[in-house]
Amino acid sequence: MRVTGTRQHEAWQRRELPPVEQVAGGVWSVPVPIPDSPLRYVLSYLIEHPSGFVMVDTGWNHPDSWQALTDGLDACGIPLTAITGILVTHVHPDHHGLSGTVAEHSGAWIAMHEAEASFLANQMNSAGIADRMTGWLRWAGAPPEHLADLGERRAMRPPPMAAPDRTMAHGDLAGVPGLALRAVWTPGHTPGHLCFHDEARGLLLTGDHVLPRITPNISSYSADGAGALDDYLASLDLLRSIEPGEVLPAHEYRFAGLDSRLDAIEEHHQERLDEIAGVLAARPGQGSTAWQVAALVSWSRPWSQLTGFPRQAALGEVIAHLQHLQSQGRAACSEAGGLGLWALTADRPVAAGR
């Protein structure tokens, strides 16, 4: 992998907001800050077509973010009224939060994958999602104090986000005359995550699916074996046939050498799968809750220092990996007293997935 967004990379190292840039002919990147987040910003992309621009991701819904976005558009010389369409990689608030505001000021349509539209509708049902999350945490073995913390996070939910005007399926073009921008369905991080391949310019906009330095959170929030990691790894392989000249991610900085980055991400997940299998192997004869497993695997910070949503996201990632081990026949889950209990299957060695 080779860094191509050198100014973005230098700004990242300095912990500064990167500059607004024209990254290719007819393509601009505008950094939109995410308040109080280690991710710092989302890179919103403007892509020119004969009658205006499409915007890929809009940023977090916050006055400072909106000011940065509008200032960035001014720096590009692009008026809001020139934006004809908004393409949403996925509906996390740092990507989709400002879509409704941009659409209101520009008259642009909003498009996303059908599965993402359904995911968004479920996320906006705050009462239902809170009940489901509480049940999931109990099944995963979360202690009472973490269940209580969930109640505090309910009050911090972002405001409602805009529903789409249209949906896109895998392989669809953006529907803009003169623009060869094709949707690539890459579920895993969210059910309807989309990448966008600019076929004429040789660019691949990857949202959160492929980032240059970190891996996106791949979580499962279901006890029924939803297969989030299965989907994510299959989606990585799907990108290998594209071979873009440059990758434009939604965070950090631009890079080239997609396949080498895909190799590194797959290796990371294989190491995590084997680590989790090793934790299960160290507890023979007894089932482990996902919470117990999560407390014993390695994180960027000690488990004891993870609190609130970061701990919940880590737990969801462990469950996604446990369910992938289950799909491989390497692990099994039983239930006792409302708890999901995980153990290795007797006929598969720890490193069988390699």
C-alpha cells in the first residue's frame, strides 16, 4: 500500500484537519469534523458531472460540521445549489447526518442501498432498538452496570436522519447522465454499505469498508448468527476485481495498492479469529459468554479502560467473530439461563481456519 494523499497523511500525523483538495480532475475532498471523536473527520467527496455535482457522504449533524462543509464548498468554488444528488455509503451519523440539510438547501435527491434504508428505519425506532439492545447485552453476558450505562446512551442518540429518495442495488450506476459512477454493495460494517467505483477516473470511494490504517468495526447485534463478518470478508474479495488507480476512503487519507491493503485486513481478521479460538481453548469443559471472551482478547486499550459505546462495539466485534467461527464449524453456541455460551467444537483444532 502506498499513501497518495500526502497532505492528508501529514495532517493526520499532526492531528489537524486536512486541507480541502482537488484530488483528481472533477473530484474534490472536503473534510467535515466529527466533534469529540477519535476519527476526527469524514472526507466528503464532490464529483462533477455535466449538470452539477454529486456528493458522497455529508458529515455529522453539528453546527461546526455544517460550517466546515459550507466553507469547504466555497473553497472548491462549488455552490450548494450545484449539488444534484447525495450518495450515502452508509447511514452512520458521521456520514449521513447532514444529508437532510444539504438536500434542503440544494434540492438534491438522496440515494442509498435498500438494505441501508431498512437499517436506517430500524435505527430511528429508538424504543424498539433500546429493548433489543438490552436483550442482546444480557444474552452476551454484560454485567448490570453496563446495562445501566445503556440507558444513559439512549439520551445521547443523534437526531433523526433523512430517508432516501431512491435506492441503489449492486452494480447500479448513479443515475446521472455523463457520470460512470457504479455502486458496489459491500455489507459488513452495515447491512447496506456501498462503495462507489468511478470507472472513468479509476477511483474507488470506499466509505468505511476499506481504510488505510485501521479496520472498520464489524459487529453483530443479533444472537441468531447474522453473519456480519462472513459478509464483510466476502465483500473484501469482491473488490479484488476492480484494481483502481487510487482509493478514496471516508477517513484518514487516500492511498494506492488496494489488494495489498485487502490482504492486510484479511490477515488481521484471521489473527483475531485464532485469538478468540485460543481463548475458548483455554477454558475447556465450560462455555464462555461473549463478554468473558471480549475481556480476554487484545484491544488497542485494556478492556478495563473501554467504557460506554467503545466497549459495546468491542463486544459486538467479538460476537461477529464467534459467529464466523460457528459458520466455519470451529465453535458452537448453547444457551443456559438466557446466556449464550460459546465453546470450541471437539473435532476442530484451534488454528483450523488458517
